[in-house]
Amino acid sequence: MNSFQMKQSLKQIDLKTLGILFVMFLLAVVFWNSIFIYPIKLFVVVLHEFSHGLAAIVTGGSIVRIEINQQIGGMCYTMGG
């Protein structure tokens, strides 16, 4: 495969990847407030709050409790750290 063919091949891959990303973006926008996306958003909030807890542990603190609410919000209560 010469350099021109390789560049053409990369262009095709890039266009395909961009197309897939665009479709995924549109689906996320359309279904953002749907029951299908809710569990994913909730999981992201849990990971986010766990990261706060991990930061507290790494810096010598501890996790008191983690609260996640139905409005896709959360709070990580820590002590020390």
C-alpha cells in the first residue's frame, strides 16, 4: 500500500468515525430526558461521587457517606483528607 492509498484509507475511517459519533450525539440529545438514558446518567453520578471519596481516602481522609438523589445529583461526605 502506497502513501496515497493509506491517506485515502485514513480519510474513510475518519469520516466513518465522525458519522458514528454524530449519530450517537443526536441519539443522546433526543433521548436525554428519557428513561433509557436515566440509568446511565445515574451511574455517572455514582462514579463521580466515588471519585470524591477516593480523593479523600488518598489524602488521608475517610468517607462518611455518599448520597445520590433522583434528580441525578449526589453528595459525598468525607472526614479529613
